[in-house]
Amino acid sequence: MSQRQPHRRVSYIVSTDLIEASDALPSNLGRSSLVHSLVHHLGLLDISTADGEADGAQSEDDDSGSEGSRGALDQTRKPTNTESERSKLLKVLGSGALDQAGADICSSPAECSASPPSSLHQASVLTPSPATDFQLTSYHAPEYIRAILNSGPPYIDRRCEGSSDESYGLVDDCPRFPLLAAHARQVAGAAISAAKSLLADDEKGEACDVAICWDGGRHHAHKARAAGFCYVNDAVLAILELKRPRKVAVREAREEREAEDLMTREIGREDAVFRDGQAAQPLTLSFGARPQEIQAAVAAATTLVKSSKRSADARQTVSENGSNPQRRRPAIPSRKRRMVLKRLERILYLDLDLHWGDGVEEAFSSGGNAPSRSSAPASTVPSVLTISLHNSSPGFYPPAPPLCESLTSSSHLNIPLPPQLGRPPTLNRLRSSCLAPLLDAYSPEAIVVQCGVDGLAGDPCRAWKLDLACVARWVAEVQQWAQEGRAKVLLLGGGGYHSPNAARAWASLTALALGRLRLPNEERRQGEAEQESTVAGRVEKHATSGNDEEGTLTLATPIPLSLASWPAFTADGGHDSLDVPAPPELDRRDDVEEEDNEDERYLRRIEAVFAECIEALRSARGVVDGAECRSGKRI
């Protein structure tokens, strides 16, 4: 195995109110509690942080609107009774998470609320705040928000003549339901809280590297219309929160240079006194030494001891981490820092859902957001770049534009794939040829991934038949690049109508974000069938069933028996592990790679268009970087 990467700080957005509101969504009844319960019972959550409400509550700019528009939302505010959110979560999720040896990590709420085992890296649970009217209308039309927050019978807005449930899309696949108002505020607030957790003050050590919100990802909702089981577009609201300017304390460039010079001199002195583990010899005193000589010797010995200890600590850090020590910046004369407004300049939105992410693309496809794909070098870089990987077939919702029409600018890149190409070999190829070079060319500061899993094998949509490892590798590619490029990552949920498989997938991706998931070898998985045998109704897997490190999961890790909903995972011939395998007949690479095959020509066409857009992004970045360098600014 490769050297373990340092842990990234991961926040996990969940609350009892969010679970209740998400469970009530007609298209995904009960899915939220199933997902969060599995994640909890796999020992991936630190619930001791659950009582701390995420930074998403009322703001000074909040215009929360009339009390009548809130209706059923009073229950979504933080409870005022004596029962803590931590205790309520443990009741909903079930106490007694299992470790990988099968023993209880905690058997009572008191034990679960204690500090997590130091050997296990867990995600910090953050309690989200319901979205306010001001936050919801930062993208959505105010009249539409008033319509979905009204909890009465079919709604007619008398202030907007002709406006009704039908005009707002609140019919057919987006009907009203009792907790609609709570669902809208809770889901939007959860995604916004997740984005806020990535932008907290780094000096206070509160910023997270990865934020997870599995109840989000409602990517079909439009500015003034519900669509495709989506009532509010939380993905858009989260991106707008990431783009929002925030105050940051900075020092002058001269002070930075002084600090670097001081650090260089300090390192030089340490290395001169203590090099390669051998300390310099102290002064020796002969009998009858003078007081001045004794005083000089004591001072030299004191300096030697202090310098040796600092160097020894630094070398111990090297041996433990396998990398250069993180030296503390030496103190410099105190100066007042400047407060400047800072915002993220480049945000990448990656949509892995089976359905086209039309709502998010629509929100950020306005003119001027991206350079044109023309022969002339582009002079701007898109502030938001959207990529949607989705199924494309006649009659499939939503009707996606064909490839030749969808890649008209580098602000939104689509990968429409017909059903016969929705399989692991195709996606593995496009991940390497399209995603990896695009990340290098665009160099995003934050990456939002909509992790819809309705393309997995066994989903009722039945369009694609992907395995879980294939989807996880796309997320792993993003996280690996983000870790090297120091970009923030926000993981959202999305489609997934086989609830046990959605729980398997998102629990596995949570472990992946924590560095606690070991994926199978890609080549071996394509060519090696896994042996299975049934013993007393359970599946025993004979290939890669063990964990090589404490707390590390694999796709063969069994569903914990302590999970109250365990039977749901084995119903209808299901299996009891985290894996979602592809049908055996799809593991073979057949005629897709033949040069004269129509599917192969289509894939090459996708790669050619992506290559052109990547070159446009590189040219745009070069123009912008050059302008920033000439003006003395850092991009």
C-alpha cells in the first residue's frame, strides 16, 4: 500500500429535523434515516459535536419575511427543551455502533457522546440551521418561495395573477406533501451550512477540508419552478455561499518576507548546533576557572540544550509524518492586520447523477461566465464550471441536449451517454481522459460533487448498471486532486431510488472522505469474479474480506448486525455487504474498444471536445495568471 495521507477534516451535516423532513420526500420515503443509520453504525461519525449548531442561523442581512410564510417551520428551529440534539440523534440512528471486529464501540448515549477512539478518524457531526427566506431567495424567486412555504391547500398567489401550483411545478412528480415547507428549509439550510463549514476562520482551526450533506443534491429545481422531485436547488445555494465574499485578516507582503527570513535564520541556527542527531560539544572548564569563564560556559550550555530540543522535536515530526516538519512561524513585531474581502474564484461542480443536472447548469450558464471556445485565446476563466455525466436516451427525463449542442462553451460540459455506454469500463476511461486533465487545467479552489447513485445496478431507473467501485473512483479522483491542490470538497447526495444501495454507496463515500475505505484493484475487479457462498442466509465473501488496518473498510465489509434496518439490505435477494456489484455480463470489455465501432467513435468525440475545452481553459488561465503577475497580485 502507498503511504497513508494525513487526515483531512471532515464535517457531516445531519440533525433529527433534517432526517424527518428528508424521510417525508415522496420519491425517497425513509431513505435519509437508512443512510445516516448505516454511516453511524459503521463507526464513521463523532456525534459528540452534534449539539454545536452549524454557522448558518440568522444573519444581519436576513429578511426572514412574514411569520405566516413559515407555517410548519417553527419545529425546525433548535429545540428549547432539555433533551440535547446528541441524545435525539442517538435515538433516531440507534445507539451502539460497531467497530470492525464486531464489538460495540458504544452501548449507551453517554458512551457515544464521549470522545471518539483516537485510533479512528471520524467525521464531526454538525447540526444545520434551517434556511431563512433571505437565503432561499438568494437564487429562487420570492413568489415561488412563498408558494412552497405555504402549507395550506392548493396555493394561488393573489399578488401574481395566474400563479398557481401548476405554474410553480407543484404537480405530478413534485406534489405538495405535509412537510414540504420544513423539507425546503432543512435541505437548503443543510447544504448552506456545509458550505459555511468549509469557509470558517482558518486561524481558529474551524475550517473543514471536506463537508458531506447526503440529504442535498436536488439539482433539477429551477429558479421559480419545482421539477424532478426537487423543490429547492440546494446545490446552487451552496455554490452561491461558497462564492460569497468574506472578511479575512492578512498581513502586508513586507511582514511575510520578514517572517520567512526569520524562519530561515532560525532553521540555520538549529542545524548548526544540532546536525544529524549529534550535538556540538559544550565548553569545558578547568580547575580554578574565572567567574567570567563560568558564566560564559553556562550561557552556552543553556543555548545548546534549547536548540537541541527544538531540533530533536523537529526530527521526531519528520520520522512520524514522513514529511517536512510544520515549523511554527517565529514571532515578529506585532502589527495591525488588514481586513480584506476574499472570495473563491474558481468552483467546479461535478454531477454524477443518472439524470442531467439541468437546474444547476441553468443557474450558472449566463453570458460572461466562461470563455468562448473560439480560436482566439480566452481572457477570462469561468467562476463556476459545471460538468454533468448523465444518461441520454429518447424519452428520458430531463431531455438532455446532444453532445454537439451541449458543449458550446467551457462554462458547462456535458457527457451524455446512451444506456449501452453506462457501464464501468466507459466511466473508468472517461475519468482518466477527461476528469483528471480538466482538474489540472481549471485548478478549482472548491469542488462540489453531486453524488447521485441512481446509475448503480439494481436501481429502479434501470438505465445504467454501474458498480459502486466505479462511482467511488470518480470521487476518489476528485479528493486526491483536492488534497494535493488544497481545494475544498463538498459532497452532496442526489438520485438513488433503491434506498439500501444508496445507503451502501454514501456510507462508503463517507469512509472514502475519511481515508478509511480501501477500493479493490481496478484491473483485478474487471477480470476476477468474486466467489460467494451462502451460510445460514448470510453471504461469505472469499475475496478481499479482511481489513488490513484498524478501522479501514472495504466493499466486502458486512452491514453491521446492530443496525435495526439490517433486514432491508438483504430483502429481495440482496446481500449483506457494502458492495453494489455490476452484473457479471457487464464486466467484459467487448466491442467498445474497436476502432470502427460507433460507440468507440462517440467516446473519442467526447474526449476530443473535452481536450478542446481543456486547452481553452489553459489559455485562459495563462492570460489571467500573466495579468495577475504583472499587477503584483497572486491568483
